[in-house]
Amino acid sequence: MSDKDLLDNIKTVFKRMSHAAMKAGRSPEEVTLVAVTKNVAGDVVRRAVEIGLRVFGENRVQEAKDKIALLKAGMPASPVTWHLIGHLQKNKARTAVELFDLIQSVDSVDLAEAINRHAAKEGKRQKILIQVKLSEEEAKHGVTKDNIDKLMDAVFNLENIETEGLMTIPPYFEDPEMSRPYFRQLCGIRDRYKGRGFDLPELSMGMSNDFAVAIEEGATMVRVGTAIFGERNAVKK
Ligand SMILES: *Cc1c(COP(=O)(O)O)cnc(C)c1O
């Protein structure tokens, strides 16, 4: 992909983000763009950093490890932060704690405890989001509504974990309006827990196809891959 295409895509995404925020009476600064770099080569990520992107999301620990090392080699005082947005297996918790500023995909008490243990060893307070599964057909991972209570109690009691909010991945729809009820639900869950003393300021929701709707519904982080880096890695079905 050419430098110009990359720059144009990034500008377009920011423009659409601002527009959606203003439409909802929100400030554009309330929403962070997490640029999703899975399947994107390290040199392209570096160009995105040069253009000015600062927050990146990866969904696999190993791929992220290689990419982060490559980028660090080029810029030792890297201004960049990394989020894990894909499912995390317990046996990779240690590497995830070493690599990521925010783990967006915590969906079980076991995983939270593993992260807490490794964070304690690292002398780190690991920021996390709770990934919530709102429907049967959506991604396999995420805590179900029935189990959120238990997980919320657990994470707020773990010393080396800082729970910043909630994340969800609705089923894929052509029409982004179809995602709106899911985004509303996540926002509702956040509000309900707030009433019970659990502060969850961050809502990570919305991807290339539906981030504008997500921002209208209160997203504070949108995870955008294809709209920035193009379709070239999409698996055609
Ligand atoms: C790939 C991915 C995204 C980005 O999806 P696009 O449709 O390419 O923007 C967002 N969130 C998660 C969890 C992903 O795996």
C-alpha cells in the first residue's frame, strides 16, 4: 500500500470519527483510535507511526511480540502503546503482561488471576478490559451476561489488575445499524455497574464497518484495521 493511500485512509477514519462524535454531542478527543495491525507487516506499522498513530492492537501474542521488537529496534524511545484485542490463553499470560499496555480480552476469573500473578512478578499494574459476549452467534470468546458479576467481583479484588472498562465484538452485519443494539447493551452494562460502585470508563466497541455507530453509542475506543490498512489480508469466503 502506498504512503498516500495509508495517509488518506487514516485521515478519512479520523474525519469519520470526529463527525460521529460531534453528531452525538461528544468531543472527538474522547475517542481513541486503536489501529489493528494483525497481518500487517512491520514496515507498514512503522509508516503508520510516522504518520502519527500511537495506539495499536494485535490479536495474537506471538505476532505482536515479533512486531513490537522490530519497531522498538527502529525507535528505542517508542511513543507507541499496544493493546491485546484477541483471545488470550492462560499459558501466554506472562508474555502478554510483558508486551501489552492494555489487555482488552479478559473473559474469565482464571485468566484474570494468571494475569494478576504475572503482573505482580513484573511489578506492574496491568490494565485490562472485560470482554463481554452479548449474543450466541458472536465471537466464541467473552464472558456471558450470567457470569459478569463473578468476574467483576474477582477483577476488582486483584491487586495488580486495573480494570478500565468493557469490550465487545458484535456479530458481523453488512448494515452497521444492526450493531447499534449491541453497543447500547454494552453501555447499559457499564452504567449498571457504575451504580454498584464499579467504575468502567472505557468502552471498546466498533470496527471498520461500524465504528461510527459505536461512537454515537458511547465508544471510547474503536478498533479499526481494514479501513486503515486495506482489505489485502481479508480471507475471502
Ligand atoms: C481484526 C479485529 C478488529 C478490526 O477489524 P476490521 O474490520 O479490520 O476493522 C477489531 N477487533 C478485533 C478483536 C479484531 O480481531
